[in-house]
Amino acid sequence: MKNYYDILGVDEKATSAEITRAFKDLAKQHHPDRGGDKDRFQEISEAHDTLKNSQKRHDYDTMRKFGGTRQGGGEHPFFNEDIFGDFFSGFGNEGFTFNFTGRNGDERIFRNVRNQPRGNRNVQVRMAISIKEAMMNNEKTINYKLPSGREEFATVKIPAGVQHGVTFKFSGMGDDSIRNMPRGDLMVVMSVLDSDGYTRKGNDLYTDKTIDCFQAVRGHEFNLKLLENKVIKVKVPAGTQPGTLLTLKGLGMPVHKTLNIRGNLYVKIHILIPQLSAADLKKIKDL
């Protein structure tokens, strides 16, 4: 198991503020858009994501403390009937009986009978937004239908730069068909769609621009409207070849709001060769 405290370089008793401060310092050094190592940055982000959340940190610390087999005999603290119940959940309503011999030679018999419902199910819905919408924080209200047929509503707060496929979990907002049992959860799966002439790969944006061959030879400057509706000027160097990618650093998708880190924008240049008259061709020949 990875030691997230060592990865961030903090003490195991570090406060949430100390953990975030350590993450920011390391992120500035190792973010790929600043020349850092992608795997190292991912490891730092994973450590921060776990330790900044009190529940995740508690679970992580518990697993670090009790994750291995206890010394001096006895069974694994997480080796219990619930684990077997989940593992053999595919056995259907007939249930199962499982004999297990412990480390001390004592025989344990686990029984699990599937004639009782395990609980209400989770409900999964998909929400689609454009990459233009994903450039900023959003809040959207969705309605969805429960297995019971009743309609429900949920407000989803979407952070800027949200990735395609990310799932937001809303506890206790799922199926409620089985009375006197906790409700399932609502799982909102995000679909982030290309739009406005832009496509997305990771945190980078891509778009196309067509110029004529004379502009490519002489050099050219054009206006480009970004997804946040800002207009910038883009310079095409003289002698640009077809398929050239112009890199506009820091104009891609938001990555980290606090550190103001964004991906890059790449403009692919296409060159159009116009049909010329005989007179035009003679002029070119005379050049």
C-alpha cells in the first residue's frame, strides 16, 4: 500500500491545511503542463484526494493499520461474513454454506441465505454538457424516475474542467421500493461533448483553421473565438506547412483553479489552394 503521507512529505498528524499546502507546492513542481512527470503528479493528486477528505483519510488510516494479518493468530479483521456475502452474491436466493479453518485450527462455518432482499438499488442517470459549459462551474437540476415510478429532482454542482465519464454520487437519493430499508444512491455520470468547433483530449483543446496558400507563404494573423467567448489574435508564421499545429499554452481546459493551471489549445492549420486564372498563373510564374 502506498504511503500517501510520505508522497506528500507530511506527518501522519498533519492538518488538512498542511496537507493542501504540501500538495500545492508539489503540484507546481510536477504538473505535466509545467514540464513535470505525469505519473508523479498523478500520485501526488491521488494522495491529496485521499488525505484531504476526512472519511477517506479515516478509511485509509484504518486499512494501513489493520490491512495485514494480525500478529499472534486470529483472523484478518476484514475477513468476515459480510465479505463472503458480497463475494458469493451471484449464488442467488438459495444462499451458500462455506467451511473455513482458521489459523488456530478452529473450524468456522459461514452461512448466507439470500431469501431476504439486500436493500434498495442505486439509480444511474447520465448528464450531458458541452465542453463550452465545462469551461466554468455549473449547477444543473435534473429530474429522474425511480423504479417505483415516482419522479425525483436533484441539483448537480459541476466543477470547471469536469472530465468525461466522472460520476457524482448522491447518497440516499436512489431506489426506495423496499420499505424500512435505506434508500439506494443516485449516480450521475457525466458526458462532456465536443462543441463550437472544438474537441477535447484530456485537458487539451483542439480546433482547425483554414487559410489560403498565399497567407501561408507570407504569414498571416487571424481572430480566434475561444470557448469562453474571448477573442484572441493568432499569428501564423511565414512558410507554414499544411497540418501544422500551433500551440497556445494555458488556453485549454481548467485543471486546477487555485493554482490557475490549464491545458493547452492546439490550432491545426489547413491550407487551401485556390483555382487561378491563366492571368493569375502567369503573374505567379513571373515572380
